Amino acid sequence: MSAVSKQIIDMIDMLPESEQELAFEMIKRIVLAWDSDFTKLTPLERERLTQSEKETANGDIINHSDIDWN
């Protein structure tokens, strides 16, 4: 989590619950305006996706049908 995210959380925690709900709705609207269909990736999501794509390309995958679940 970034330092700015932590600061935002700290500030929201100072508010009364009703104002926290308003802040949540405002943040949600900002996120939806930025990415209305949630297709953009955060830097961490991009990193994880890139890593998983490399692992898949290298054959570093687990075939779940090969696992003995008993």
C-alpha cells in the first residue's frame, strides 16, 4: 500500500461513520470515472500478471488434474 493510501485511510478514520460513507462514495465515483468497467490494472496487479504470464510461457504451471486431493 502506498504512503498516500495510508494517509487517506488515516484521514477517513478520523471522520464520523456517516462522513466515512460519504468519503467512500466519493472515492468510488472517482475510481469509476477513471475506469468505468474495472479493466485497468494497478501497478501490483500488472506486476503479478506479468509474472504469471512469464511462468505460463516457461511451463511453470500446476495441472490441477495431476494433484491427488485424497
